[in-house]
Amino acid sequence: MGLRFLSAMNLVESRIAENHRRILDRIAASCRRAGRNPAGVRLVAVTKYAELDWVRILLALGVQDLGENRPQQLLQRAAALPKDIRWHLVGHLQRNKVRP
């Protein structure tokens, strides 16, 4: 791997980590305003169009719930990633998306 690739991956990783932290902070602030425990809120990271390496970064950050809106993509990702992920099918399910 070249140095440019590693630098780009480090940049992507730090950007994902920063966005993740910002989302968790927003969830915590919303829960405080509502008098709710943030532990009772589940963050589902929708991975549509995300590279598999980016999804792995999310998993390393502790994300356990992933969402996909395309059943075929969900099946492919589920086969390639750890089995303890909680998968969520999000959005409207179209008939042509479930036919073999």
C-alpha cells in the first residue's frame, strides 16, 4: 500500500470517527432535553453506498446496528462482516427487490 492510500484511509477514518462522535453528542443532548436516558436510544448506521472498509471503521467505533435499504446489498454485507451485527432493512421494500 502506498503512503497516499494510507493517508487517505487515515483521513476517512478520522472523518467517520468525528461524525460518529458528533451524532452521539447530538443524541445525548436530545435525550437530556427530553429527560431520557441515552442508553435507551439505538443508533442505526445506514450504510447505503458506503465502502466496506468504511463500515468496518464504524464497527471498530462500537456501532452494532447497521441498516440497508437494498436486500441484496444487506445479504452481501452480512456475509462479509461479523455475525453479531444487528441488521435493519430500512425504507420501502419494492417487489422487484425481493424477487430472485
